Amino acid sequence: MPEFLFVIILSALPVISNFIGATIAEALPLSKQTLGLALHAAAGVLLAIASTELIPRVLIAKPAWATILALFLGGAFFVWVNQLLDLDKNRLRGVGGNTVAWVIFLSMSIDLFGDGLLIGTSLTISPHLGVVLASARVVAHIPEGFVTNAEFKSQNMPRKLRFWLLAAFLIPVWLGATLGYWGLRGQGDLLKLIVLAFTTGTLIVAIVEEILPEAHQTQDTNLSSLTFIGSFALSMLFSSYLE
């Protein structure tokens, strides 16, 4: 299989899982407790990937300060973008529902562009890392797809338009993957690790500030905590056997 075709297929997986989550929301609305368990599972998987796959690679860079600074800037960038989106949402309250839905679409597009960039960049470092990261995003995007489609439905968006928008998420993820793969292919390891560190920073802040707080707004139970640590452990197990 041509290498770039593999990049395209792998980077499409988060969009496919996003679509699966949206289909579940369409066919069988989930309870708050089930959604909370899904979000805890997603947070556990992503935290495991960040702590066991990404950060150790970032720290081997020379000089280390370059990748650590990139990690901080990635987190700061996420905070800045999230603030802009929150301001837009607040500004649009009371305005037409479809306008708010476009803000939701923009937010998910930015998230998926980052996923594509992360996957494309990681594949220039090692196929193993690319497969692990893509697998982690597949798990994370099922609950995200559910929430996104539920938000679209709450804005009274027509069903046909909702699914066209879900399919259109392929554009930002493929754009990010193309930029990450062709832009960094053949470049020095330091530049690749800087980009990887930047996207790692955005991922860490997203887990702490977005996924976990949203998970805690549902019906938290002891099972939620067990789901979180269980998904963390299973992700580590999957990664170790994929070596």
C-alpha cells in the first residue's frame, strides 16, 4: 500500500468513529450515565497515550527546552482557541440556532485538524506511533460524535444537513494529516518532535479542561472511576503488544 494512502486511511478513522457516535445519538439516545462512562473511557485512553507514548518521545529531543516550550505553546493555543469559541457561543445566544450549530462545527473541525496533524506527524516518526494515536482518537471520537450530533439536533438542524456536516469533517482531518506528513517528511527529528510536542500540549489541556469536566457533569459513580483507570490500563496494554 502506498505510504500516503495509509496516512489517508488512518487519519479518516477518527471521523468514522465520530460518525458512529453520531449514528448512536440518532438511533438510540444514551442516558447521562452511559455518556459519562464513554467520556471517562475516552479521557483514560487519551491520557494514557499522552503520558506513555507522546511525552517520553518529546523529552528525548535535544535541546529539551525546545519541545517543552512547544508543549506549553500548544496548550496555550488550545486555551486561546477555546476562549474565542466560548466568546462566539456567548455572543450568539438568542440568535438563530443554525448559527450556533456552525460554531459547534468549527470547534470540531479544529479538533479534527489537530488529530490529522498529530497522526500525520507521528507517522513520519514511526508507524507504531501513528497506529496507536489513531486508535486512541477512534475511542475518543465516539462520545464526541454523540455529543456533536445531539447538539446539532438541539438546534433543530435538518437530519440530512447534519450528516453532510459529519462527512465534511474529513476535510480538516485530511488537511492536517497531509500537512503533518508531507510538511515534515524528510525533516530533522527535532522539528518533528516540536510539532508532536505542540499537539501533545493541546491534547493534555483538552483532556483536563474539556473531556473530564464534561464527563463530571453527567452521573458520576464509582464505575466511572473504574472505567477511567480501566481504559487507561487497556490502552497501555494495547500499546505494549503493538510494539
